[in-house]
Amino acid sequence: MKRILRTLLATIGILGLVAVGAVVFVTTFFDPEDLKPRLVEVVREHSGLELELDGPLSWSFYPRLGVAVETAEARLPTQSPDDRPFAAFDHAEVSLAFAPLLRGEIAIDGLTIEGLLLNLARDESGRGNWETLIEQLESRGEAAESVLAPASAGPNPDATVDESGLSVALNIASVQVHQGQVNYRDAQAERHVTLEQLNISGRNVNPDRPFPLNASLRVLLDNDLDTEAATLVSDLILKTQVDLGLAEGRHVLSKLSLQTDSRLGDSQDQQKINLDAAEAILDLGKQQLTVTDGQLDTSLLHPRLGEKRLPLAMGFQLDADLQAQTAQLRELHLTGPDGLALTGNLNLDELFTAPTYRGQVQLEPLSLRPWLTRLDAMPATASDTALSKASLTSPVEGDLQSITLDGLTLGLDGSTFSGRLGGRFDGSSLSADLQGDTLDLDAYLPPDAPSSETSASLSLLDRAYAEQPPAMLPASWLADLDLDARLELGELHFLKQSFQNVALALEGQKGRHRLTRFEANFHDGQLSATGSLDARETPLRWQLSPSVTAVRLGDLLESLGDEPAPLKGLLEGSGELESRGNSLTELQRALNGHLETRLTEGSLTGTNVSRQLCTTAARLEGKSTSRDWQEGTNLQNAEASFQIRDGMVESDDLAVSIPGIAMNGKGQLDLASERFDLKADARFTDTVDTACEVNPRLKKVTFPVHCEGLLSGDSGEWCRFDRQALQASLGELLRKEASQRAGEEIDKHLEDAMDKLEEKVGGELRGTLESLLK
């Protein structure tokens, strides 16, 4: 045992002496500066780069054997000495493990680079400055491979043996890159990208086995080559296991974790995006990228999103063909707060030039209210449940600026729509061609304004300074909108009215929009209209040309209130209207235009005009009527034209005829207050016998009727006979009759006198006197 121990100690002593002797020999007789010319020559020969070693080369022997290089620069053959170098570093050091050297192996223990700098550029034609380097390496062929052979030899000590008889084992215990920077200027895309604060660390780096790799850097993106202001600043942290696969060009990143903190422009809000994946494979030979079990987590912060961050998470599988610039995103699953759940698949094309996508998406039912509130885009709605349930299923296609859902099935608050919907993400364009079952538009309008009675009680000054009602339409958005929309509905509820079989078509550009078609069944009749909206002006300018055919007026009036309709019949009408504003109140007060209306098969309910007139006529003669009267009044004809000025509706040609009675009148209606005032004159006609027996003298009498009140008031109290006007009418009749009777008496006396004169003087004098008297 003692002999064995002495042998071991002697062996260790001899090896120590050899090592000390080697160090003394190298440091005494070999100057590392002598390697500089050889290094410059090798780099030039195999890459074409012009290497400048401005700093010293130095050896290190403890605790590791290595060589260090200070301040090196490399330029492309086309660059002048004054140009920025293609590559540079402040300090580089390679160290060898001492123990493998004793076994005859070269094992790189560590590689450290400080201040690495790369300047990459692409010109207007799309050619990169690095392509010269690649072409040079390719032209060297086998010579380049022989130089790089040790780097690809692998860890097997028997794989490669150089002329000195030492095996190369490429299994670097530590790789460190500190404070590196990469500048990339793309003149073709007018983009400048900078990677700074680049730090890379790896352990047990090996070309054939996975090894852990960590990296951190800052990315600065500038879309204007003439400025230095970055439009995007992002800090990245990468952690993964790397399988280099240098021989086959297949690089595998497993247990991938990429964390980013980004900010846009001058914003100080940090947007957090993290990517995790079970495996990411980059196959350079096939130009393919595969990501398995990818998970993208975001935490967004923006003033419009409120003070809290918006968390979103998306799971996916990715298969990309880099050469064809195509990719498939499979098993997409986007989740977020407030019930957000979106699934689907996407195919992407033109990845690196003008990305486009197509696929299928499905949105599970969710409430839009918290999302619109978060985006400060929630409108004031009459219904508290509006926009509380939305879902969709649709094919999808588009690019980075626009999206189209063609084949859409959309559910919204119990309504279902199908068809096509598209637009630009900046909101400047909207197109739609939808068919739906029902839509309650009243639920999405602003809440009702103060009641008519309250509005009517306000003075003009109070009304001018009253709080403005909520806007019906987003005027600023409409001012820049290009619009092309078609909508067909089985039923539409709007302004407390029901429309069936609705067909709507809208067109517009840059704020000038036209209603090219509106057709609907309306209270068993037809309603149609064309119009326009100019959103470039403030307030909004509206124009409408409505047409009404055979609409049941009684049903319409009953739908406007709780009382039975005072007037029934089939309404016909057309006109031209215009107004300004963005609320119902504003539109009512600014309404101008004209309407032509006619009522057929009409009737007044609850009031029998014939009965009232006949009873009044009988009383004037001291009689009474014993006829049984029906409750209402049948109208043979009713016509009127209306002039509308600043919300005041006026008519001076109201004409109504009933059996034996004709009525003519004029009146006005204030749309804002719903107060009206109507005066009409009723008289018996030649067909009066169909109504009642009337003294012929009363056929000449007009019976004034005065109607006033609120449209929302009791219709039974609207109308009454105007007693004073009736008295005046009767007085006028009596005066005419008295004058007529006086004239008849004078004629009779003159006739007697003429007869007597004729007896005396003859007929010739009679004719002369009659002419003079006349």
C-alpha cells in the first residue's frame, strides 16, 4: 500500500512539474501577439471579413487555461475603414478545462464576449449586407468545413484528432455574452430595429444534446429611418432548453418561456406579453416552424381600459412554412374576464410581407356591457339588459387593417342574424349584408327624454339651457365612415312601433350617408322612405322622403298611447322632411318640410258629429231628435296638407266630409310639446237628409268646432262647439234674411206703384223708371 501511494504521489508530482514547465515555456518563449497575423489571415480567407485586432491578446493560466482578445472589429470587403464595422466586440475570452488536457482532450470550459456589436442593413432593393459574408462562406466549400470541423466534431474524444494528437470535445461549460447590441436598418421597409442590452448565458453548450439557455435584451423599433424616436420599446427575457441540431439544421427549444414588457410610442404604460410552449422546432432545412402547446398570456394597460390591467390568455398549436410564408394556428382558445371565450382555427399567408388570415371562429355567449364600459364605449341605452348577451360563429378572413365575417351567425339579446359583416379595425369602414328575425332597436336608443308635459311647461329660455339629451348616433365616427349596409328583418321595433318584413339599404362615404331603400309592412299597410344624413356638419343634417300606403291609422294611434284611438281609417301620405340634431328632441324642434295626407274608410270613434250637429239644429228650431245614433262617425273623405316649420306643424286646408255634412278647418301642432289647436267649420250639404231633417235655412249656417289639448291627453275632452262663433254665424244669417225680406217688401211696393203709374202714363215710362231704380 505504501508503495502504491508513493507511486501515485510521484505521478502527480511529475504531472505537476510538466504543467508548470508547460506554463513557463509558453509564457517565456511564445508571444500570443504572434497569433494576430494568422488570425487575420484565416478570417479573411474563409469569410472575406477584414479583422482588426486593436487590443492585446493575452493568456490566462489560473484557474483556467485560456486566451483573451481585447477590442476587435470586422468589416465587409465593400466597407472602408471609416465605415461602421460589420461586427465588433470589446472583450472576448476562451478558456479550456485543464483536466481534459491531461487526458489529451481539448474541452472548452468557457466562452465570454463583452460588448458584442453587429450592424446589419438591407438596401432599397432588398439585399442585405450579410449576404456577401454568406456567399463567401459558401464559395469556400470544403475548406470552410475543414476549419469548422472541430466545432462540429461533438463530444466524442475519438471523433476528431488534430495534427497535435489532441481530441476536440465541444461541450462548453459556460457561454456568456454581455451588453451586446444588434442594429438592423431596412431601407426597403423603412424600418430600424435595435437589439440592445443583449445578454446570453448557456451551460454545458453542446451541438448534440439539449442544454439550458437564458437571454435578455431590449428591442427598439422605429418605423421612420430619419428619426430616432422608437415607436416600440420591448424588454424580453428568454428561458429554454436548446437542442442545436447543427448537423441536420433542426433547432429545438423545449420548455420555452418568453416574457416581454413593451410600450408604444410616448406611452409609459407597460404591456406585458408572455409566451410559453412545450416545444418549438425550427427546421432550417425544410424552412418550417412548429410550436406545440403554445400559451400566450397578455396583461394590457391603457387609459381607455381603466386603471386595472386587462388579462387575456390564448392557447394554440402552430405549424409554419417559412419559405412559403404560410402558417396554421390550430386549436385556438382565447379566454379573458367577463366570460370571454373564443375558439377557432386560422390559416395565415404572406407572413413577412403583407400578412393575411382566413379561418373559422366561434364566440361563446357573453355580455358586451362590461367590455364596452371598459373601453369607455358603452352607450346610454333605454334597456338595462341591452347588449347583455352576444355570440357568433363565422368564417373569418382579413389582414392587419380589416376583417370580414362572411357566413356569420350572430346572436344578440335574443335576436339572430346571418350573412356578412366586415370593416376596418380603425373604424373608418363598415360593410354588412345581414338577415335577421327580429330587432328591438328601442332597447339600444338613449333613455327617454323628460315627458312632454314637463317639456311643455318650460319657458323658451329654460328649454334653451336644459340639459341636452344623450346622442342617438356617434357623430364623430360617422363623419369619417365609409358605409355599405344591407339589412333584412322579419320584425323591427323602433320608436315604440312595430315594422314587419323590413328591407334597409345604406350607402355612404366620408360622412355623407344615404338611405337608398327602406320598405316595411306597417300596421297592415306599407311604409317606404329614402333619405340622407350628413355627419360632416354639426349638428347632424337629416333629410327624409317618406311614403305611407294603406296604414291603419287607428292601430297607429293606439300604439302611441294607452287610450282607444279617436280616429280610424287607412292613411295615405307622402312628403319631404329635413331636420338637424342628434336626439329625438332636437330633431322634433328643428323639423321642416311638408306632407300630403289622405284618409279613406275613416271614422271618428266615440264622437258622432252628425248627432251633435243635427241635435243642435233641432234645438235651434225648438225641436228634438228621436233617432238612434251610432257611437262613431263614418268619414267619407278626409284630406289635408301640412307645412312644418321648426317643429310646428300647420295646415290650412283640412277637409272632411261625412254623410250630409262637410267640414273645413285649419290648425297647428307643436311636436316638441305635443300641444295642438284646431278650428273647423261644419255645415250641412245638399245630402243632409242622409243625416237628419234640417230646416233649409240652417243649411246656410256654419257650425264652428274647436279642438285643442295634448296628444297624450284625454281625447274625449279635445273638441267642442264654439258657442260664440255659432252665435255670430246665426246672427249673420238673420241679418242676411232681414235684408232679403226688406228688399222683397220694397220690390212689392214698387211693383204696386209702377202698376198705378202705368195705368196713367203707359208702359214706356214704366220701363224707364225700372231701369233707373235698378
